[in-house]
Amino acid sequence: MMKALAYAARHGRAALVFGLLAGLLLPGLAAALQPWLPEMVAGLLFLNTYRIGLRKAAGGLADGIGTLKAIVFLQVALPFLALALAWLFGVAQTPAAVALILMLSAPSVTGSPNITTLMGHPPEPAFRLLITGTALMPLTVIPVFLLAPGLGDLGEVLRAAGRLIGAIGLTVAAAFLLRRLTLPQMRPDQASAIDGLTVIALAVIVVGLMAALGPALRTDPVLVLHWLGFAMAANLGLQVLVFTVLRRRAGSGAVPVSVVAGNRNFALFLIALPAATTDPLLIFLGCYQIPMYLTAILMKPLYSRAALKTGR
């Protein structure tokens, strides 16, 4: 079993592509998995937390100011910039502008540490951005929604954020405790096995996330292609931009910030906001998974220029 999981870890990028294809080609399976997405995402977070452990996660607390600066940049400055540009060009009420502003207001996706690991970089900085960004979201999202009330009900978003923080807090605490009780000192082969398990979890999760995209692709492929181009530009383009700006200042720290910049927990808003706001964005959510799950393949050549690689 350990060897099989290690094999999955070594071929993680191929497994993610397989998951994307399965989500598109197996709509029945995607529909069956979709109701279980919250539980699967919580399980993925548990695996991430167990893999990293409290010691490594807390080891970066000395860089707390840097993490806070990154969160302010990612979840406040970027959505404000997008909102200002949307108003300037008169497109603030369009679905594309709403999707971009909501995406930029969201915290990191749960899988950002895994994506970072697949490219050979330490997952701990991405993990800290995930936890801190999610915890601070009730504060960072307020100014954006106050200036763009057309985005939806701020109260619903804050309540959803509170539920998310509670679920993440319980999951992280349980994983840290279990790691301390069962595996305080993790060997490299054990870490590799857990990495393989998280890759499998990611591949299964994306099948459910693609549930809305397969039917749309068959009924209106042109619309899907438009949204796919927009999602690719928003996700990958933002990663390239942030990495270009930060690489000389932050060194290897530019990689996790760049990964998180393009890969956000956009689905949170689909849970919290009214259907009138979110229904036009469901296809975007499906398309958004494609650059997210291809980040480890498409962005690896660029991120390999960062100075520090993981010593796993």
C-alpha cells in the first residue's frame, strides 16, 4: 500500500488531469459525488494538516507579518483594483466582473498546499495563507461588499464564512492532535504515502466540482469556451503577475503567494449568496477547476526559478 501511494505521489500531476477528464466524461459519477463535496474538502484539509504537523505549521509564526501583508494584498487590494477597473470601464454589473471580484475576495482553496508540493516547494507557507486568509475573511470581505452592494447579501456571506471557519478550526485541531498521538516523527516514506493519498483525494474531488460543466459543454459549448478562456486568464494570468512582482523580493516565498493568488475558494460565495447572483457563475466555477488543477503542470517551469525547493 505504501508503495502504491508513493507511486500516486510521483505521478500526481497526471492524476489531476485524469480527474479533470473523468469529471467531463462521466457526468453520472460527477453528479453522484457533488453532494459529498463539503465532506471531501474537509478530508483533504485534514490530510494536509496531518502531513504538515503543528511544529512546521507553527514554525512560520515568526513570519506572521509577512503572511498578513500577503492576505491584505490578495483579499483586499486585488478585489479593490478589480472593482475600480470594472467601474471605470462600465462593466461592474456583468457576470464576468462579478465572478472576478468574488474570486479575488475569497481565501485560498484547500488544495493550495498540495499544488505547491506537487511543484517541489514546501507546503507550509501555502497552508498558513489558507488558514489565516480564511480566518480573516469576515474582515477582509466587508469593504469590498460595502463598495459593491450588487454582489449580494453581506450578512449571508459573513455567516457562511463563520461556518467555514468553524469547520476548518475543528478539522485542523483534530488533525494536529492525531498527528501528535500517532506519528510525531514522520519518515520520508510515510510523508510520500500521505502525499499520494492527498493526490487521490484531489483527483476525486475535482470530479464532483465538474458536475455543472459537462452538461453545459454539451448544450452550449461556445459559452463554456468563453468562460474557460476567462477562467484561465484570471487564474494563470494572476499567478504570473504576482510571481513576476514578488520573485525578487520574496524568493521562494513568491511561489505559495502566487499559487494562492490564482486559486481561491470561490465556491464559498456560491453557498452564501442568492441564486440570482450565483446562477450565472456556475459554469465559471466548473471552468475555474481546469486552470486550478493544471497549475502544477503549466506553472512548474515558471516556479522552478524560485530559489528554494523543498527538502522533503
